[in-house]
Amino acid sequence: MAEAKSKLRHVAIIMDGNGRWARERGLERSAGHRQGAEQVRVVLEAAQEFGLEYLTLYAFSTENWKRPPQEVLGLMNLLSEFLDRQLPQLMERKIRLKTLGRTDGLPEGPRRKLLQAIAATAENRGGTLVLALNYGGRAELVDAARKLGRAVAAGKVNPETLDEQKFRDFLYDPEIPDPDLLIRTSGELRLSNFLLWQLAYSELYVTPVLWPDFGRNELAEAIAAYGRRDRRFGGIKS
């Protein structure tokens, strides 16, 4: 399919609107989260069809711990269920799973399943799904600064030679390329503390579609919009 051809390597998505989707249907918020988890499968399949190498999803932020305890517990249980259900699909499709964030802070059960899935898919080369879990952009920069400080104190880094590329080495996973495109669902116009370093030159695409309704066609529309952008990275065309 023509729409499946794209020069994009990496799309990141802020998956927003689960609660609103449920409220509009008179359902509990948990129903929105559950349908949102189902859409991950749909969008992951489409991303692989469209030739994307990386798909990064903002699954749980450092700020999400402020939500009601019952909702947080439900999200953690949903993460465990998602990993149980999706691991066979990841293996079948040769998709590697990676994470960004302070995953040591996750509950033991989901964290153990997450580590097992990461290990099981480590050799897959059909694409990479990155889940941002217990993630915050500012937290990542703070953690990077801490690692850098320890490296300087140990004499491994000369601060006078520090540049952007060397600083990048201290981020959670410097091997993941910066997103070419950031998609935010539900129409909100903010980054919500997501990938603050990596999104410096990413194209932004905001859709009013709520995440539980976002699927293959919506991803195709976002990719098509990206294809119409003029990316100059601060320069001009000759």
C-alpha cells in the first residue's frame, strides 16, 4: 500500500483520552484504560505494516502516581495482563520490547513480567516497541545529570569536553533514535513532561481522536501529515 511507505523511523505517542472515552459512554475509567490497552495492539500492528522501526508509547508517567490508588492498581494489573497477552504476538512479529523510565519503582509483579518480556524479545529485529513507564522527561534529565556527575567525579568524563552527544550517552537509552513524529491524541496541546530532550526537533501532530478510538487509519493520517512537512532543522533549503 502506498500509505505504508514512509521515511519515518520513530513515532512517539502520548496516549490520551481513556477516561474521557469511558465517561462519554457512561463507563468506569477502567473500561477506557482497558480499551486503550487493546488499541496498543492495533497501532503496533499498523506501525509494523507501515515500516516504522520504533514506536514509543507514554504508558505511565511519574505524575500518574497521584491518581486514586485504585486506579493506579488497576493500571498496574492491566500492564501485567498486557504483557501476558502480547508477548506471544511480540515474538511472532519479531518485535523487541524496551522501556524508558524509573522502572525499578514499579510494583514487583509487573516489573518482573516486564523484565522477562524484555529478555525474551531482546534478539527480535522486526521493530521495537518502547514503553515509557514511571517516566518523566525532567526525571530523565535529573537521572542523566546524576550519572554524569558520578562519571566526572570518577575521572571518566572531562566536563570541558562535554557536548550534546556525550550528554546523550547518559540518558535512559541513548541508542533509541529521537522521534521523527510525536502524536498526541484527545486534542490536548502540551508535552506533559514527555521526552523533553528527544523531542527537540520532532514534528508534532495533535488529533482530537481519543486514544481508545485511535487505530490504523488515524496512524496513517498522521504519517501522511508528516510527509507534507518541510523539515529544515533550523536551516534553509538551497
